Amino acid sequence: TSLDLKILFMIVRQIGIAIENAKLYRELKFLSLTDPLTGIYNYRYFTQSLDYEIVRAKRYGRSLSFLMIDIDQFKSYNDTLGRQEGDKLLKSVAKTIKHNIWETDMVCRYAGDEFAVILPETDAAQARMTAGKITKNISTLPARRMITVSIGIAQWDPHTNRYELIRRADSHLYKAKQQGKNQVSG
């Protein structure tokens, strides 16, 4: 009947609105957790994920390592070649890091030209191998000039919280920079 048809259209319209809302919610969640420039996870997601992985490592007695990566001479690159080239470089570095880690690992934009990589189920020796691979592949990027990165490594232990793990990796990163850049320390 005509009334049945009207009711059916109202139901269909409500279903359409619900589907659209679900799509918008997914998109909003994606946008709130990813860096708009590089498309990798942002700092917010990084802190949530690192806390989760620390709890998981503690619960199951597993290894957990963390890399802090900084692009060497990025400010000079940006100042000399311009911000657009700097943005292209950040995208390329993010993509290279992502292609040199396992799907279960997580790369995030930490700040500016710094990236953080969470390596669950990974000990310090395996983290060094991953860092070496990242360093090697970034140095071969087709950029307007030679690109290198410095990497600090920290391995989680049962007495380490997120802040201490980040501090250790950052300290090793600083050491790598002081030793001449294009280094892995930790």
C-alpha cells in the first residue's frame, strides 16, 4: 500500500543516515590518529600504542624495542630547498621506514622530522638490524641531496615505563648525532 511504501522509504532513509554516520565516524577516527602529511600514525596514537605494547610485553614476558629516528640536517634541507621539498622528503622517509619494518611494527611521526618505531616481540639485536636496514635504505632515497638519519634504540625492561623508554631512545639518538650523524646508537 501507499502507507507501507512511505514507511519503507523512511526506514531506508534512516539506514542510509546510519551508514553515512558510520563512514564519517571511521574517517574522523582515522584523521584523529594519523599525521596528515605523511599518512602514518601521529603522536597521540603512538603514546596509546606504546602503553599498550608495554602492558603486553609485561603480561607475556616478551621483548619490546623502540627506535627514535631523526633526519640529519633536515633544517638545512628545508632552508635550502624549501618547505615543499622538505614535505616530500618527510613523506619519502615515512614510506621508507614503513617498508622496512614488519606489519606488526608501528611507525609514527613523533614531531617535526622525528619518527618513532615500536617493535613488539623484538630484542635489541633485532632492533639494531632493523635500524641498519632503515638507515641504509634512506641513504639511497632519490632526493635533491644526500639524506641520512640518526637512530636511537631502547629496549624495554620490566622496570621501564613509556617515559623512560622514550628518554633512553632519545638519549641514544643524541649520542648518534654527536658521533657524526648517520649512526645507530643503543
